[in-house]
Amino acid sequence: MIILEFPARTDRRATLACLGIAAFAGLLWVVASPPIGWWPVGWIALTPTLWLVDRAPTTRRAALYAWISGSTASLVGFRWIATLLATQGGLPWPVGLLGVLILSAYHGLVMFFMARAIRALRHRKWPMAAAAPLALVAFEKLLPEVFPYFLAISQSPVPIAIQVADLAGPYAVTAMIAASAGAIYDGCMRRRRPGAITALALAAALGYGAIRMHQIDLARAAAPHAKVALISSGVAASTSDRGDRETLLDQLAKLQQSTAAAEAAGAELTVWSEAAYPILLPHELTHDLAERSPYRIRRGFTGPAIIGALTGGRTGAPWNSALSLGTDDRILARHDKVHRVLGSEYNPIVEWWPSAESWMPSGAGHLAAGDEAVALPVVIRGAAYQLGAMICFEDILPVSGRALAALHPNLLVNLTEDSWFGPDEPWQHLGLAVFRAVEVRADLVRAVNLGPSSMVDAAGRIVATGPMIGGAPQTLLVDVALVDGGGTVYAAIGDVFAWGCAIPTLGLWLWPWLRRRRWWRPLQHAPGSAPGGRGRRKRTR
């Protein structure tokens, strides 16, 4: 029990030790999550932080320890942001390092507020197995982020554990692992009942996962299947000019040759990665370019294709688009990226004051936003299907998955350009994207410019991944089930579970504070004065 009381000490040696433990707890999340992916650690990673939070002598100290845990996890896990700001954003390296430090400090606020809410709940005698998931889910939902992520990512390699996402999204998985860590802490405090209840709840969740995986496997087996070729462009992203005319035509020719080779190998649909087509296309393009044009899309292949390209006019910001090219050379539909990346695609300063574009850093791009999610029609073996398209980080956003679920796609398609971020981020991106397949209950294919292209089935299994290689296009040929996607509970009700955690947490945490505010106290009528009169009133104690 002496060890359990250690965080209550306030001397320098104990404080430094607790700060070190908090940082270590943050590193546990890095180890548990992709690209390392030691997922069992995710079930216990929060326990040291909960111990520090609960045993700290003051709420401020508890919040500090939790903030250190969250900031450390973000700093080490998202260290690639410094590279993004420096090499792609055109900023000096010290500024890039400062940027990742600021962002990590901000991300740590999830744990900071979680700790303060937990202290309030524990003051009301809540077991940690209930307080931890309630508070953690609340602030994962409430705190906006530039690159949204969930601690549920640690369980992305474990399909049976993430099936509950079709009920409540990734928040349900976050709640499971937080409840597990809280139950372990309660057990250390010799409170066995919370642990028993948590064990039953987790068993029910995993049982649900086993049942749903079996149901999805049966549905996939009964659905039509198709061979899909995922073509990685092999060209790294760049904020500067992509090359001269000969270079761009050579890139296009290699994509066309790879597509033709994939069709020869049996591909019935081809997907090019984000902005793989190297030339700006007209935004309202209705047909492929003429046969005589050197920039014609279809050359050497005949099947349907989903083309990643920038589209626009001679003036104004371009769109980041996915085009469905039919076998008759018609552009059947176009999805314009709705959710843009802050800084590289969305620059509020430029949108408010266009004249400011001239003094923006070279990487501070600006793209126009699409209005809504669009289903891309394709025809395979004479049958029509609907594809739900997502571009770049749209497939890490639950809101994108829910928008597409309403369109009942037969297949989810993601076109991504991850070379901005270094070798770790593409695996984190894939880990977060897995949840969209579960939430929509449709297979997901991802064409990534430098890899790894991948395929995730409707049960959340990562079935295939390609290499991470640049310099030339790479092809990943996968077999997909064209199921009738959408129709899940999560698609219908959205983040009801997350809000159901957030609202009570805020209420229980802030109510004592509101009661202490002078302006909140009710006024009591003075003796002999009538309601609404001018008699003197006194405040109730």
C-alpha cells in the first residue's frame, strides 16, 4: 500500500518520479498503437495515469500528471508533424519542432480534462471502472483536433474487439479499454465488484464481436465479388511544381501501363491514388479527353476506373477530386473532398483575406471544398454498383463514414497521398481507417501514392497491404465483396453514445463549481416584501 500512496507526496523527489511515470504511461500508448502495434498494452496503458490522477494530493497536480501522459503520447507518436512543417511546409526546423510541441501540448488536454472530471466523479464515490471511460470518451468527443485520432486505434489489429464500432463508433472501443484499465486500478484498491461487472461487460462486447464477424462473413460470401487493382502513383507529394511536360506525361504513361497490366491480371476496377493524374482537369469535365490529346486518361486499358486528380478552372482554388470514368469514356460522377486538412488544404486566412496568399509559407496550400459526399457509380460485369469515395484523411473521420453510409455504398474507396508525413503516419492512417469499414459494414480499399495500399474487409480485418515504395507505380490486386453497406446503428444514430458520456460528465464535474458562483445563487425575498416588489432582498447561504 506504500506504493499506492506514493503520488500523494509533494516533495521534489516524489514529484519528479511521478512526472517520469506519467511520461512512461504516455509511451505505453505509442507502443500499443501503429506502427509498433503491441495491442495488448492498450488494455492496461491507462492504468498508471489513473493511479497518478486518483492518488495525487490536489486536482491540479492530478491534471498535470495526466496532461504529461497525453502530451508525451502525442509528441512521440506524432513526431512526423515536425517533418511535415519543416520539409513540406517550408518552415525552419526550429519552427517545425515548436509546432509539434504546441500540438502535443494541445492534444494532452484530452487527458488533462479527463483527470479533472475523474476527480469530480471519484469524489462522488464512482468506481474508476466507470469514471475513466465516461471522462475519456467525453473529452475525445469534445476537444476538436487538427488530425482527429482515438485511443481505440490501439485495437485496430484486433477485429473482435472493434465490432462494437457499428453501434457507437470508435468511442465504444475507447470506453472498453478505459474500463479495463479502471477495473485493474479498482482491483488494486481491493474493490472487486467493479472488476467483475467490467469483465462481464467486456465479455458481452467480445461476444457481440464474434457474432457480428460471423454474420458479416456470411454476407460477404453471399455478395458478388470483384477484382480491384489499387494503383499507387509512386510520386512523392510536393508543394512545388511537379515537373515539366515530359515528366508529367511520363508519369501518366506509367499509370496507364500499370492499369493495363492490372486488367490483364484480372482487374475489373482500377483505383488510382490521390491526385495521381498529373495535370489539372476541368472541374465540370463530362468525358475523357480526346483520343488525340496527350493528356487523355484512358489509354491502353478498357475497364472502369476511379481517378484521383485536381480539378478546377484557370482561376480560383482547385478541388481535390475522385472521378468515376466509365467504359464509354463518360465521367459518371465526381466526389470533391469535403473535409480539408488545415494548413495544407484549408487556409482560413487566405479564405478570409485572399491577398494574404502571397506571404503564406510555400506549404500553406488552399483547395476548394466539396459540398457533400457523393456516391460514384461503376458498372462491373454489367451490374451497377455504388462506391463511397473518401480522399486522404476523410477516412479517419467518423462523420465521413456516416455520410457515406446514408448512400448505402457497395464498396468504400479511399484515395490517399501520405508521403507528406514520413514512414510512420501511413500505418497510423490505416489503423484509424479500419473503423470506417466496421461502421459502414462495407469493404474498404485504399490506394496510397507511396504505399501501403491496403484492403480492409467489412469485419475490420486488414486483408492485404502493399509495399511502401516510391519511384514507380505499384499495383495491389485484391478481391472485394460488393455488399449492401450502411444500415448500421452507428450510421443511424451517430455519436449518441459519445454525447451520452460527455453531457453527464460535464454536468457532474461543473455542477459544484456552478453552485459556488455568486451569480448562480437564487435570491430570497426579504421579510414583508412581495414577489416582484422593490423590497430589500438577501442572498441565501
